Amino acid sequence: MNPADKSLHQDIDRIYQQESRRVFATLVHLLGDFDLAEEALHEAFKAALEQWPEKGMPEYPYAWLVSAGRYKAIDSIRRQKRFDPLDQHMETVEALVDESAQPGKPAAAASLMEDDRLRLIFTCCHPALAADAQIALTLREVCGLTTEEVAHAFLTPAPTLAQRIVRAKAKIRDAKIPYQVPEQEELPARLHSVLRVIYLVFNEGYSSSAGESALRLDLAEEAIRLTRLLQELLPEPEVSGLLALMLLHESRRPARTDKLGELVSLDEQDRQLWDQTLIQEGSTLVEHSLRSGRFGAYTLQAAISAVHSEASAYADTDWPQIVGLYDALLRVEASSIIELNRAIALAMCAGGLKTGLQLVEALLEKDEMRNYHLAHAARAELCRRNSDLAQARLSYEQALTLCKQGPEKRFIERRLQALTN
């Protein structure tokens, strides 16, 4: 492969990473079928690999890929002798083709792309689908997470998630669920699932479930972008709360890994690297949401993150305030993971170490927490602080067997090594 072709193939790989789910969303809109759109997406990129080295990359790859994918799908349907005319979508596709031929007018295609992403999210979060199916489907189909990554987010076996996704797609097809953003009066009822989906996407980007990278910046940035779009559509306090939560987490990203991509714990992070602009925006959003009196779990989590951001050093963290916020959060949305985080915060309070450790150990008796590596890592750290190095070692070893992310594994290995030094 000559250098020019190699460079082009790298560009196509980059476009696939950045644009494939946006192209997919528009193809679902045009073709009305998830599986057909997925096949068309791959056919479009295959055509790009074949044609762009000879003809050059189009100025607006998104429009080219959508057009190529749609026509590939129509050809496929014709070959199978079950062609159902898609003339109602022809004007949209022709507009995309026209857009790609007019370098000065990319705005219409970009607008359509953003609209299609929101349409697809709300379709996947339709109330006719079970709550877990809504979220699993959106993470897989809208955001492109693998089945394994979605399963990790749910603490659920991958085969179970795969079946759930298949059933959800069948339900959308059979019930003819419309591909559209709901009317204004229907939006609040649909909001909870959409926010949960976006937050799970952010979490996967902020701390990858598996692989050799601790971060997936594309997913974190996508989640923030979608929340900003949603805030414009529906400026509710919890939308602002979720945006604040993600911005406050994102503000710490430059300090979360070192130059080699290895994890740096919160107590060891250089807080001078924290993005003060994001902290200011996130803190302002938290304050506005709290003042509304109509806030929920995301706003309370953002308030906890804001307390961390206010501390100029780890030792200055207001742990009692954080425990109080976790108490309020548990009244709004009880979960074992929230209980775990509260127990850790309690252990950090003066005189709270043993009580916090006991709470963590009780949580590890629950079925859903036994395979959660962070719970074992938390016990290990608290045992270490309590000078019980043998138990700390056992828990770090258990966390290591359960962890699937390279940087996290190496972080735990360093903690284990430090116990023996």
C-alpha cells in the first residue's frame, strides 16, 4: 500500500470512529429498519474503501456515506425481490447528495444529522419497551458500544443483553414505533430513560469497561454534546443536573491519567490540571437546578462532584457534606453502588473508617456486588487504611481477577506491590 492510500485508509478509519453512528441514525430514519441500516452502514464504508482511493474523499463524507448506504440497501432489497418503495424519503436523500456537492452549504446535512440522533434516541427509549431494553438498545445502536460494554454497564451477562437487544428491535419493528422526537407534552415522561442512557454512555467514555485505554473521549464528548442538545429541546432541571455532573467529571480528565496513560487516584491528582472553566459551568448549573426545587438524582450527584471540585486539596474535602448528599441521593434513587460510594465517603470522615469498612463488607454479600471489581478494590483500600494488610491483599487480588481494563489492572497491581514494600 502506497503512503497516500495508507493515509486515506487512516482517514476512513477515523471517519468510521467519529461518524458511523451518526450515519447509522440517518439510515434508520431513511430505511425504517435497524438491521437493514446496520448492513447499509457497513456497505457504505466498504464502498468508500473501494472508491475513495481512486476518486478522492468527498468534501462531506457524512452525506456521501448516507447516500451510498441507502442505495446499497435498495439494491439489496431488490435482489431479494421484496422491494418496498422508499420514494417518501427520496427528497431527503437528494438533499443530502446536493449538500455534498455544494461545499459552501454543509449546514442542512449537519442539522439533519443532529435531528436524526435525537430521533433515534427517543425511538429506542419508547415507553412500549422495557426500561432495561430501552437503555441497552440505545447504547448498542445509537452509540455503538459493544454488547460486552453494555453488559458491563448493567452488571449483566453479555448473552442476556444480546437477547434483550434483539427483542427490543423486533418490538420496534412489529409495533411500528415511530422514529421521531415526541411532542412537547410527551417529553417529560420519556426523559428519565433518555438521561440514563446518556449518562451510561458518558460513564463508558469516562472509565472504559475494558481494553487498554482508561478513557474513551469520543463517548464522553458525545454524551456531553447530546445533553446540550437535549437541554435546548427540554430545559428541565434534571437535564441541567446531568450536564453539570458530566462537566464536573470531565473537568478532572487531564489529571486522571499520567503521560503514559496510567490511572492517577483522586487523592494523588494534580488539581492544577483540573479545567476551571468546566468546573465553573458545572457548578453554576448545579446551583440553578437545586434552586428550582425540582431536582433529582443527577443534580445530587453533580452536587457531590461540586464539593470535590471546591476542595483545593484532597485533605480539604468536606466528607460529612458528601455523606449528607449521598443520604439525600439514596432517598431519591436507592442502589448498591450509591450505598458503596456513601460507605467510602463515611470511611473518609473522622472516626468513620471501621463503620465504612463494615458497610462495604455487607454490600459485598449482595449477589450484584460480588463480581463488581470496584467494590473489592474499595474494601482493599479501606483494609489498607485500617492496617489489615492481609485482607487488603486478598481484596486487591479479587478485584484484579474481575477487572477487564488494562490501566485499572495495572493500578491494582501497583497497589498490591506497594503492600509488600
